[in-house]
Amino acid sequence: MVRVILLTLLLVSCSDMYRYPCQNPDNWDHKVCKKPYCSANGTCPEDLTPYEKNIAATNNKQPAISAAAKDCK
């Protein structure tokens, strides 16, 4: 019973936390997350989260199929 209560409390306290404000996609349009402000300390979104930035930029585009991918069977 104690384990269930402890597990419930741990799961309720979970939330998305970011080490730097510019890692949060909601802040990417703010002034502090744009160059030259963020480039001095290396906290620009493209420096911190390149994977998420690429997904956000290509969300509406169809992925290109390369010649190597066509040859795979």
C-alpha cells in the first residue's frame, strides 16, 4: 500500500523541465533565444536541440527518398 502511494506521488510530480530556457520549443520565438543574444553563451535553440528544430522545420514536408534508399530491398 505504501509503495502505491509513493509511486503515485512520484508520478504526479513529473513534469517537463529544461536546463536552458531556449531548449523549450515555446521559447524559440523570444528575443533571448535569437542571435546575437544566445550565441554568446551557446544557448541558441539550434545549439541545444538540433533534433527538435529539424522536426519542427520539416513537419509539413514529405521526406525525400534517396537513391540509396530506393536500392534497398
